[in-house]
Amino acid sequence: MSSANHFLLRLHGLASFALLCALGTAQAVQITEEYSYDGEVSQNEACRRAEERAKTKAIAYVLGETISSEEQMLCRSTSGKTDDTCEFNQMSWSIIEGDIRGVKLIKRSEAEKRGDKAWACVLTLDVDVVVPTRKPDPKFQVGTEIYFLVPDARKPSRQREKVLRKVFHAGDELILEVKSTEPAHLALFGWLPNEDNKVYRIDSPIRPNCPQGALSAPDTGKTAESYCMTASWSDAYKDSKKTYDEWLILVATKTPQKWLDTYDLEQFKSTLREIPLDQRRVVRRPYQLMK
């Protein structure tokens, strides 16, 4: 082998090693998961959702649980039983913190009986989950709460009563309050999975209606912020459903970031993963909108 070829191979090896270090190592996990279907969900869609469930479970196994108890409760809050579409939306978000290098199908059963008029697509997959080389900064914590602003024409907004809520009606005024252990650069997004699966940037805090402070994020010495919004019924909500699940997504970063006004979901998750784990916090706030 010539010295030139040897040099090129050595460079290729070093580049590959550097890339692996940047991405992190991968851990292989074998997962069996299923998704039931009837007349409302097709067999192909059930298999797709079973695959997403398997990926979610693999990431949770390697990196820890990524769906909060609050999100799990939201999908049962109105009917008392789990809403499969709501649950699937949760799974779509869970893959934000973990990247998957590869998926290999081991076994697929598309029509296992689950009742008189129900079947399940059952998949067994080998999933390679990338383990990040950097961990979240435990000193950088961000929390949020959503409040309903009680209507009262006799009082200005700052003096009106606030009530914690997870379910809102169109026209309700709501406030998202943010607290951080450190000053942070904030960006607030809305995700309406039943509209077009887009993620929309929500404008800067509206003043002076918010009851908490008058400074806009980011501020070098500030660790609290409020966003005031009015719940609205999407034009896409034209079917017979009376309740839809929606999400507020708060991104807090240690350094300023540039954001687009609109992302598709996968593009948004990819953008978030480009920010190191120790430089960001992502807080998901689910709620339900009713007519």
C-alpha cells in the first residue's frame, strides 16, 4: 500500500472516530410492541403506530422515561379511558431527546385478534438508540404552569383570579407562567397535531395584560416570564369531535438561538437535537381544547 493511500485511510478512520464521538455511542434494544385497530384506524396505520411505540419504549429504556405522568393523565381526562390519538401524539414527542441510528424488523404480525371487531399489529424490532455524550445540566431547571384567567369586567387583568387548568374552551384567556433557576433565552411554540402537524412560533409575551412583570425574554437577570394567550378553535377542526389535544412547547436555552416561524414536527425535533443537552431545556405543556 502506498504511503498516500495509507494516509487517506488514516484520515478516514480519524474522521469516522470523530463522527462517532460527536453522535455518541449506540445501544441496541429488542422491543415487541403492538397497536390495536378497528374501522377507525387502518392496518397500515396501526403498524406505523406500533413501530413508533416500539421506538418510544426503546428510547425510554436507554435514556429514561420521556412521557410525563401529566401527559398520560391528559389522554384520560375527558372520557376516563385512554385516547389512542392523544397517546400517539405523546409518543411523537418522546423521540425528541433520543436519536435512533437504525431499526431492524425481526417479526411482524399484522392481524392478531383482539376481540370481535378488533385486531392488532404486533412488531418485534431491534432498535439502535444513540446515547448522547452530554447530559442535561442539573443546575439549569425550568418549570411552567398554565392558568385560566377568570373573567371579571370589574377588575383589570393583573387583579383577576388565576386558576390552574388543563382543559380550555375557545375564547378562554390563559397564561403560561415560566420560572427558571437561571436566566435563559425563551422561545414558545404551539403544536396542533390534529391541524397539520406543524409547530408554530408564538410571538413574544403580550403586554401589559400579563400579571407577572413587564420585561420581555430574554433578560440577563430575569428568571421568570409570563405569556398571555387566548384559546381559539382551529379552522381544521371540522369533524364531529368536541375535544382536541394541543401542546405548548417552551424551549429555554443558555445562548440565543434563531428560530423559524413554522416547522414541520420532524424538522423541529431535529433542530432541537442540534442544541446540546446541557445547553437547553424543553418543557411540554399539554392541554385540551373543547367547544
